[in-house]
Amino acid sequence: MASLKNVRHEKFAQCVASGLSGADAYRQAAEYSGKQADGNAANWMKRPGVRERIEEQMGPGFPAKDFFP
């Protein structure tokens, strides 16, 4: 899969794949400092392509079922 068209979604996927929590990845990608980062990160995880991009970046041995609810 090529990088995501939305630059913020791509940065979010890269941050999660590098080990940041969803909320921390959202804060960094969206330059957001509010209290709703957890919920916003969960919404971004549901976006088409984002989860797949994270799985791709983490490699074939990545246990997606253990990481994503």
C-alpha cells in the first residue's frame, strides 16, 4: 500500500507503528492538545486504510488481533 493521501493520517499511522499510543500518535499527527485525543484516535483507527497502513508498517509478524480491538 502506498502512503495515505491525508498527510495527518499517514503521520498518525507511522507514529502508532513506531510504538506510540493511539492518543499520543493523534496528538503528534494532528498537533492537538485537547482532552479528547483517545476518542479521536479511535475514530482515525476506523478510517479506511489507516489500520491497514499501520499493519503494513509493522511488518508480517505483527499480531493485529492483539493490537486492535
